[in-house]
Amino acid sequence: MKEITLPRLELQGALLLAKLAQKVKAVIKDRLNAEFYWCDSQIALTWIRGPPTKWKVFISNRTQQIQPLTDVKDWYYVKSASNPADLVSRGITIGQLVGNKKTFWINGPEFLVEGDYPQDQIDENRKAPEEKVKSVSVATANVTPIDDYIAKFKYHNSFKKTRRHFALVKRIIENWKAKSPTWKRRGISNKYLSGAFTPQELNEGTKLIIQIMQQQEYPTELAVIQRGETINKGQFEHLNPTMQNGLLHVTGRLSLAELPLTHKTPILIPKSHPFAKVIIRYIHERNFHCGLELVMSEFRWTYWMRNLRKVAEGVINKCVKCARARPRRLQQHMGQLPRARVNPSSAFTHTGVDLCGPFEVLLNYRSKTKTTAYACIFICFSTKAVHIEVVENQSSGAFISALLRFTSVRGTPDTIYSDNGRNFVGACRELSELRKVYNNQATMTFPRRAFQTSL
Ligand SMILES: [Zn+2]
């Protein structure tokens, strides 16, 4: 059980007294000239005289009851020595009670008889316990640019939204300046901005974002550069950073190149800042979810970042749309290889043929007239030997001539494989007709070996 403190008990007693006095006053009514309430607890008196809202619930409830019943100015402090109640609360021997304290106990303190009432007031500003702790909400605004507002706004996860956000902040400031009489007095008159953001405002928003990113990640280096010194150490080695228009730019070795200034001295983007990935994702999405090389090329047109390839690769790999659109290769079961490919045989016994070209060639060594030609390639299936013949066009006749030259050198193949090119199909048909004529008994005037073609 929670123990009630002595000042609280004193307050309870004061409340009891106030209620009792109320009843007494109701009886004696007009015969009452003045009221005096004494209490030997300064803390309880401070509670009674103070506003109830100042105290905790227990104290506040009781003082709220006491104050309507009595006038707080009638409450006085009395020393414990003049309080007969203390004889009981502090303890007293029987001898003392029937002896020298008898009158005090029965008649009360002497000032009641004499009429010289103690009217000791308490200090108004006295501190008392059980004061309610006030909770005060204080809004603080730190205007130093080192605060990472971009990281706070990373829930946007969108370059466009954040850029508009900062463009709006800039516009509000500009509009405030336009309205401000101080600025007008200085002779600086701005136009009041409204409506859609202009490209210039959006660029200002982007600049503000990058400025905060750089201040967040490179505070020491910025301070050094702003002092006019140069840094060529650590991660800034070879970068030769310079301050241009409030932003940190990288000065490479392209100063003399005839390129736009943004390309020669790109803006330095800190790779460790979370918004760097948002910028890369914006470039990737703006270019219709393009690949790594294009993202890097677009990025480097204006910005420069350490380990760009690695960061950009990570961003593209995490792109949901790209992952959904990425085609999955079919895993086909390969068929059996043909017999001619897997069994040993003489060179060009089984031959594949195809044309490649056209190529521009001179008609002869000294001629300046150019014409087109094709290369007819014969490949042995088993040895992978290659024989190349030149053909002047894609006709069947030209192929048959090339075949004749080929067979003259390499011998007649058992099988020739080709695609369904017109020249091959035509040559096959012509050779088949020739075989029919050659094998026809009516045309045979003397015995000869049977002519076979298998094309
Ligand atoms: Zn994508």
C-alpha cells in the first residue's frame, strides 16, 4: 500500500477543517466577523494558496475543494509549538499532560485567549513538491545547410518529386522576398511566382539537392576548397575539385576539349549518399529502362561519381520493370548429331556447302571496274576442312561450275548438304535431269558406269 506523505495528510486535515468551518458558518451565519485557519505545514499552505492547475492530481483535487469553501487569505502559518494537535501526534507523557501541558491541551494556545493571533504569511514564491511537470512542445528549426534533408526525404524515392519539393521551397523564399517590404526598400524587387515550375526553377531545385548532398558527405573538403586551397589527397586524388556556382565540380584533363562545360567539369556526386542511386534510377527510367552503358554515358554528361559502374549495375539489377521484362532463355534439348558428323571418313566425303557475300571485287588485276562476287564454301563434316571457290553470282550455273572445280580438286563427295537456296535447288534439279538422261537406255549407245547424283 502506498504510504501517504505528511504534507498530503496535512492537506487532508486542511480540507476537513474547511468542510467543518463551512458547517459552523452555516449555523452562526451573520455573527461571524473574521475567519482564521492555522496550519503548521508550510507545504500544505503553499498548495492551498496556489492555483490548483499547478499541482498534481491528488493535491489539485483537494485544493479545488478547499478554495471555494474558504478564502485563501485566511490561511495562516502557526508554529508546531502552538499547535495542541502536536501533543497527540508527537506523543506526550501522562505526567506532562496532567501537569504543565494541561491548560494548553484543554484551552488551546494562549493567543486564542489573548487575541494576539499569529498572522505569519508564507512566501508566495515558495517552491512546493508535487508540482505538475509541464510538457512543452518546442519546435526547433536548424537552418544550417549541413542537415541532411535529402536523406529525410528519401521516402520519396523519386528524383522528380524531390526536385519539385526543393523547387517549391525555393519559390516560397523568392515569393516571400517579393512581398517583403525590407527587400523592396533595398531596391530588390522580385516577381511573384505562381503556376507550373519553369525549367530554371527545377534546375535550381536540383542544384539545391546536390548542394546538400555534397555538404553532407564532404564537409571538410568543402571547407578547404572554400578557403581557396586545393585537395589532391585520398579520394580526391587526380580529381582536382573546384567550386563553381556553389557546387563541387571535378576538373579532369578535358579543359582544352571543345565540349560543353558540364561535360568538361562534371558535378561531383557522393556515391555513399542514398540519393545518388535515385539520380541513377531516374536516368535509367527516363531513357526507357536503358542498359548500363547508356546510363553511365548519360550520367557522365553532367555528373561524375566514383565507382559509377558498380552502383549503376546495382540500381539496374534491382529495377522491377527490367526484371519482369528480362527474357529467360529456353533450355532446349539438343538433337542427335548426324551419322556423317560422328563417324570417320575421307576428307570431303560428306560435305556442307553455302555461299557468303557479296564482296566487291575487281574484274581483273588492272581493271578499275568493280563487280560483286560470292564465296562458295565447302566444309568437310568429319575433318572440318574448308575449300573456297569464287562464284560470280547466285545462279545455279555458277554454282555447278564451282562444284565442278571443287570435285576436280577434292574428288566427288558421297553426300552434299545445303540449305534451300535457289541456286542449290536449281543445281540439284539440273543435275538430276542430267542423271536421268545419262541413265536412260535409249540414250546409251555404249556401256558406261552409272551416273549418280545425290545432292
Ligand atoms: Zn529498368
